[in-house]
Amino acid sequence: MSYLIMVELSIAAILIGSLTIILLTLVKFNKRHYKDSRSVANAYDDWTEDKLLEHLWGEHVHLGYYKSRIGKDNFRVAKEVFVHELVYWSGLNQMPPGAKLLDVGCGIGGSSRILARDYGFDTLGISISSFQIRRARKLTTKNLSCHFLIMNALNLNLTNGYFDAVWSVEAGPHIPDKQLYADELQRVLRPDGLLVVADWNRRDQKAKPLDRIESWVMQQLLDQWAHPEFASVPGFRENLRKSNYNNGSIDVDDWTTATLPSWVDSILEGIRRPLTILRLGPKAIIKGLREIPTLLLMYWAFNKGMIKFGVFRVRG
């Protein structure tokens, strides 16, 4: 190996090492520990206010659904595909136009708008983040039957049995009381309605406890994005089953493989759209870099089977 190549490799190693140290430092001193519901609201207020996620990922914060390998610039399409796949998997597509649907943890309203526009639902989206609700309202045209309210998923100020369908995607990890969450989702659903939930779920600890490395990774994933705890797939299924409001059969499926490319693609979006980040200024650049270690840990955890992407359907 020539001296010049050795020098270039050394410089590259130093740069990579320096960047790694910077990223780990950002992560260490900027944790978003879950304290209470306000810590979740604050985190999403920040993410919504700087518009970094919206500019990079579009109107959907949730993962995408991939029918094939990662393709350039398909991340936003995969997010929309996810919504349609979940609609058809759950059977929501069989409901008549005008059916009332509650979107719990609606973000800035991306899924609510698709459900109203493409399937004719009369949708109400709720979020604990006032910034998200404000942005959802601004992005929604008047011709869509979409409404948005600030509300806590553990205290839904809504009438029992009012909705024909309830939809909740990737909200569960932010909720400390999984049983109350399952109760509230089913309480507002009519007895013969349809509940659809899609969430990140930890591996069942009864089947295989976390080892030392997995425990460290799990703690990082909880601390970085204001998560009190992840439910397991069998654990949340049991929460749904034993709820006093459960009136139907429960089906579950594992969408880990179909959603896994999202974690890498979410980082690649920053490379595909560098001007998007640069236009938002230095603060956005730092925040974008700060998320990379957690995104990579998420990929590792899902790829290893430590976390799974579970989908749940309750038919009344």
C-alpha cells in the first residue's frame, strides 16, 4: 500500500471518528426522556415547528411499506403505500363513504387526509401536540371531511361507541398505560366497528429476554424519542382482549420486513435533498445529524428481531 493511500485512509478514519464522537455527544446531551405527556407534546412541537421532518419525509411521520428493495426517492411514496396497505389489510376499504373514523396520534394529518380523500371517511384526527394540530389544519383543504383536535389518547373526550372505525399508527410507544390506551380505543368504537393499530413492539420478554447489549440499545430508544415503554405484540393483544370494551375478534400480523427499509431510507432522504436541510439553517443541520444514531439503532433493533412492527385488527 502506497504512502499516499495510507494518508488518505488515515484522514478518512479521523473524519469518521470525529463525526461519530460529535453525533454521540449530541445524543448524550440532548436526550428526550419521557417524563409525562407534556414531554411527548414538547418533542412533537419542536419537530413540527422547525419543519425538518415535514420537508424531508413529507406529510407522514410514520414508516413506509416496501413491496421491493429501496429505490431512489421512493420514501414518501412508501409512506402513502403504507396507509393503503393497512386499509386493505384491515378491511377499512369495505366501509361505506361517510363512515366516521378517529385517527389517534394523527401527526400533521397525512393519513387522515388520505382516508378522507381516497376512501370517503369523515375523519377526526387527534394529537397531544398543539403544533401538529395547527399544522394539520393548515395543510387540509376545505373540501375534505377532516377535522383535528388537541387531545390525550388516554383521556378521549369523546362519546362511547361514536366511531365506525378507529385508526392509530405508531402512537403506542409514547403512551405509558397500554391497558388504558386499549380501553379508550375500543370505548369510542361502536360495538360492530373496526379498530386498526400499527405499532413498534418489543420482543416478548417471556420468550427471550434482552441481553446486555440489547438492554442498552432499548434504553437509548426509550430515552431519545420520549418513549415510556414498548408493548410486545402478545402483550398488547392481551390488553385489547381483556378490555371491558372489547366486542370482537383480534387479528395480528408482523410487518417488520415490509417496513424495515424505512430506517435507512429516512437517513438517505437527507442525502437526496441536501438543499432542503441547508435552507432550514444550522439548527436544522445539527438536529438532523443528532437523529442519525437513533435511526441506525432502530434499524439494528428491528433487523435483529429485538423490536417488531405489529399490526392489530379488532372486528366488532
